[in-house]
Amino acid sequence: MNRPVTRPIHALNDSNNPKKPEDTLVVVGMSGGVDSSVTALLLKNAGYKVVGIFMKNWEELDERGVCKSSLEFKDVERVCFALDIPYYSIDFIQEYRDNVFAHFLQEYELGFTPNPDILCNREIKFNVFLKKAMELGADYLATGHYAQIGVSGPENQREYSLLRGHDHTKDQSYFLYTLKSDILKKVLFPIGHLEKKEVRKIAREFNLATKDKKDSTGICFIGERNFKEFLSQFIQLKTGAFQTLNGEIVGTHSGSAYYTIGQRKGLGLGGAGEPWFVVDKNIEKNIVYVERGDDHPALYAKELWANEISFVRDLSHFAFPLNCTAKIRYRQKDVACTILSLENNMFHVAFDEPQRAITIRQSIVFYLGEECLGGAMIARRGPTLHEQKSN
């Protein structure tokens, strides 16, 4: 298998784009944050024609009566004015509601814990927004993601792959795993080779308005909210029992969707002994199972099955069983695993060591070294260490 090499912004005149920088139009997705601001700056300084576009995906006031999108757009205006580049705001509110937020609510109603950032990248940023950029005549869409793009293969058969960001503490490839090779050839990640502290330094050197702005958190495009209060505006969840695995009821939960496997905080359970943790859920019966101890064997399993497979490059490049590493959540360090088989669009994955808090409907993302191969949606986990011991 050919190993991909990174494609820096100063070496884009390959077979995909033979134009000179000054003739190359790059649309930058401007969020109002420091990362996208420096992205636009680097491209401008490299000689490209740059247009900043702000995606307006949510317009409702938060609980403090503030419209976050309006504030973010003001920062976009300040940065683009300083860089002397044109900028626009484009409304994707309906697309976001239909393709991301509706799915987000549906998953919660079913009792799962969705990851809207992954869906938002697939359906909004690198779908409808990318198409809009191409309609405007752009050669590339650039974003401030901490990831890199690899190029491999002969000139007339270029393949584009997704690589980790150089700053592994900020790497966002986990959220980008659904992007295919034919999408990546139209995309740039100009800060992917930088560390976050370098991005901050550049922003301060050029006195950008966002130079000291803290990173955004919370729900994709909606921001930080009182989560239970926000969610209760859209769906009604039923209270139910916190129950141990042996059937003892130890409290009442406010809706099983609010809790995820491995969770400790926010349970409202006390008493003498180690802290309580969520170890499982029965969605149909609306039961949240809890046990004491961070290392309870009910939290650990050594295998899983995952569907909705999305690999960046075609699966024909890979032979199974495939030894690789994986993450079952964003902040997790890579763990060694083997994709044992691919049958009926389902991966069977075995880990070298038992994994904590494998969660249904969360993404597992696979890596070979620096390359993000893609991922899949966890459909079920294997028996926990507690279940194996009980049997």
C-alpha cells in the first residue's frame, strides 16, 4: 500500500489544480474563532485569492438571550476586514435542522448519545457548504481543522487520504472520518501541520481580533447550553430507575438519554463507598444500570461489532483481518485492535486489551500510523468482563 505524503498549501499545483496561487480561489469556512482566522491569513499570505464565508446554521437565542451566531459573525467581519478579503454569510439553517439536528433529537429519543460534530462535518461543512463553495467558483474549500491531507498514487490516479493533525492533542481526524477521498481532493486544512500554540502566536503577531478568543465548546453550531434544559425544549424524556445489575433500585434518573456508559458526574447518587458509574442501559425498560467503582468489570469488554462503515479510501485497499489502532471516543489514546472480518457491511473488532465504556451508536475510528482509515458506528459490544465472570 502506497504511503500518502502531506499536501501543504504551498504545493497545490498538482494534477488536481494546475493553477498558480494567484489564480486559485479558496473559500474559507469562517467560524469566528482563531483557527479559521489563521487559516484565512495563511492562505492570503501564500498568495491565494481568499473569500471568507460564515455558515449561519442556528439563530435562536440562548438562555441568556444571546444570539451566538450574530456575535461570531462580528468577529468574522473584523478578521476579514483586517485581512482585506471579501466575506459573506450564508444561511444553512434549514439544512442543519433537517440533516443534523433532527437526527440528533431522534437519537436522544431512542436513548442513545449522538455525536453531532461528525454528522455536521458530513452533512453541512463538507456537503452543502462544499457544494456552495464550488458553485461560487472555488478551487478549494479550506477549514481550520487540525488534520492533514495525504496524496498518493501516480499523477493521473491521485488518491487523497486523511491524516492526523500534527498537534495530536488537538487532532480532529476523529470527527472527519466520514470524508471520502474525492471530497478531500477539494479541501485544505492549512493549520493541520501546526501546533495550537503556534496558531495563537501567529494570530497575535498579526493582531487578529480572535487572537485570544477561547475555543468553542458545546453542541456543534449551537454552543454551550444548559444541556438538560435545552434538550427538554424539543423532546420529553421519562424518569426511570437507577438500578444495579442485581436488580436493586438505588435512585431515579431524569431520562435514560441523558446518561452515557462510563458516566460518573450528574447521577445524583451518593452513600458510603466508591462513586457510582453508568455501566449499561435498557432503552425499552428505561432503566439505567449503575455500579460502584471506575474499574467495575461491567464497564469493560474486549470486542464489538460496528456497522455504517465509512472508510476514506476504498475498502478494496485493505485485507482483513487488519491489524490497526482505534479510538472509541475522541479524547481516547489509540488502542491496538484487529478488524477480524467484514461481513454484510459489519466490522467485527477485537481489542488487544479490554476497553472501558464501549457505547452503542458512538463512532469507532481506525488508524494506521498517522493515517485515519475511516470509521463505523458501534452496533453492539461483546460480553463484558462481568458477564464472562458470571457465566
